[in-house]
Amino acid sequence: MAVVRTPRSSWIDEGLRALAAGGPDAVRIEPLARALGVTKGGFYWHFDDRRALLDAMLDTWERVLLDEVIERVEAEGGDARTRLHRLFVLASSSGDLLGIDLAVRDWARRDPTVADRLRRVDNRRMEYMRSLFGAFCPDQDEVEARCTLAFSL
């Protein structure tokens, strides 16, 4: 009989829920195992330690909130205005993802490694918006102002 293991993604998803609810200090192996209804031993099949889980959570946050959003916007095509509209709709409908994003921002205030990563992600977000606004707005100062305003919202 095969042993059923809790998927790695379940640990990451539960870690992200804990992060959104209580910050990085809430991401602890035993409470995550309880929430998943498993023993903490299964955690070590997927991760060397808590730091590895935190890194995987940040990888998932970046992939879902940046890479996958841009891929969806680009896959549906359209001109720059249409893609901007789609980007804003996706960003405003992110629901639980907003809580995770805010928790990462709060975490970055206390952890320089997370701050560096957040800065990199934010820079990529801004570059993407600059490319879209720049497609129909020739004034670079206006492009920057529009990006800053859109990002702030």
C-alpha cells in the first residue's frame, strides 16, 4: 500500500494563509500540520527547514502575483489600453492574494532579504506598466506619474 503524503503545494498554501493572517511569525510547522490534519513529519519530505518553506512561499507569491498575472494579460492579447484594463481588473479581483501581498510588504519592513525581493518584484511590476503606458503615452514623465498612481491604488 502506497503512503499518501500531503503535497508540497498544500504546505505552501497553508503557509501563505498563515502569513496573511498573522505575519511570518505565524508560519510555524506544528500549527500548519494541525491545520492540514497531518503530522509535522510530513513537512520534512518537502522542506529542509522552516526557512525553506518561507522561501518557497515567496517563490509562489512572486509567481502567482507577478508572472501568472502578466502571462494572463498577455495571453488574451489586445492593445496596450486593453491589456492595462485587464491588468487592473485582475489586480482588483485578487481577493485573498491582496492579504498575502500586504503581509509580504509588512514582513519586508523587518527582513532585509524579503525587502530586496519585494523591491525586485515591485520594479518588475512597474516596468511592465511602463511598457503598457508607454505604448500610447509619449511623455516619460506622464508614463511615470500614471504608473506610480496605478501602482499606489
